[in-house]
Amino acid sequence: MHKTGTTFLQWNVYPFLDVNYLWHFFYKSPFKDILTLKKEVDYEKVRQKLSKILSKDKVNIISEENIYTYQFTKEDDRFKRLERMKKVFPKARIIFGSRKAEDSFISWYVEYVAVGGVLDYQGFLDKYMNLDKLDYESYIKKLHEFYGKKNVFIYSISELRKDQDQVIKNICNFIGVKPPENYRRKPARIGYGFGLLKLSLFLNRFFKTRVNKNGLIPCWGPILPQNVVFHSSIVKYFPQKKITIDDLISLKIPEEEIIKPCKIAPAKLKEIKRDVPLFSVKGLV
């Protein structure tokens, strides 16, 4: 899943392993067929496409956050995606990145703003966020049922931040490869602070993106100018306040400008403060 150290692993670790690392650009086409839920899947065609890029001699690592769910939709599509993945990869090994529910919600909202969102947190809850996606017990049980407990590895983002070397070593032991002698230890991206979050909410209004159809300037969310700058190393020289749930509650965008707030959001939001593990799915074949 998103926001559990996946970008760090994708950019800084997996490229340095002795594996066949399949990232977005290499398997976009076959995975698009699987993850587009509105379309029927020709599984034989998908397998044929994958057979051209999967290695028979090395471990294949497939890293894609959207295997778990698409972030910005109310539909709980997790199990549909999982069932499709099981049909294509019946003997996969799975790596999970876990995170506290409250921190994950904050990260999902920040990501929404980073790719062009203009709604405050209440509007985000009302239009895009399904809080059921933060409840993983039934999903984990299904993973164990599909792949077996011994084929599911879990790490937490707090562990990754505290001891990168040990977590990476554990991941490598799980997939059966030698840990890298060298890898990039710096964060793949610099996180937003609350000040930059508020500034982005304002600047995003001028750009037309997947999550803001009313903007004037067409742009793909991940390459928004403010997103690129605010995630760069430049901002590390300016102290950033860590974003909290209370910060999100304090964001108020006039409803006549954007959207009518969700009246029950504050109460519902408090419910996710419990320490529930969130998982980021990585398929390993």
C-alpha cells in the first residue's frame, strides 16, 4: 500500500539487489489489465505479456502500491484486486509495510494534496476516502488464506526509519537474496510540512488534475511544479511542522468555494486513532 516507505524501497533498495526488478515502466501494460476493475481480464494474455519480462533465473520483485487499492475512491476494491492477483500469481510471496492508522490517514490526505487536491480533510473524507480501507484484519486473513503465513512478510515504517539496515536485511532473507553492500540511505522524497500543505491547497486551484477538474492549467499531478519543489531537498533547509490530525481539522475551506463539509467527519476521524496496522502490498514471484 501507499505511504509505508515504498518509494524509498523502490528507488533506494530494490535496484541494488541481485534480482529481476520490475518497476512501473516495465510492467505497466499487463498490470493495467489486472487493476482496471471495470474491464474483464484476459488472464492468458496477461500471463503471456508477463512471461516476456519475468526471469526464470532470478527472483522477480514487483513493486506497485495500487495492488492494494486505488487511494482516491470511495469503492473498497481491495479484495477484487487481490483475487485477480491470485489468479495471475498463485505462488507469490508478499511483503507488507505497516503504519499506524492515524499516520496513514494523514499521509493519504497529504498525497491527495500533493497530486493536485483542493479539498480540506472533511471534503476529502466525503468525496474520496473510505475509512474501511484502514481496517486490515479481514484482508490479512485472506492473504494468509491465499498464500500462507510463511509467505507473508510484515515490516513497519517505524522499524524502517529506526533501523534501515536490519529491515532491508530481513526483506532480503525473506526473498532469498544477499543484502546490498551499498544502497541510497537518504529519503527518496522530503515530506510536506503543514505550511507547505496549506500553500499547495491554494496553488492547486490553478491546475487541472485528476482530483481537480476545475483547474485552468492541465497537468499530471505528480509533476505539479509545487509538488516537485516541495518534495525536493530544497525544503529541508526550512523547518517544517509535522502534520497532525488536529492540523487537518483546523483546515477550513469555505464550502461555497469547494464542497460542503462532511458533518460526521470529526467523529469518524477520531475512530482511526487506534494503532491498527496498515499494509503495503508488494508481490514477489
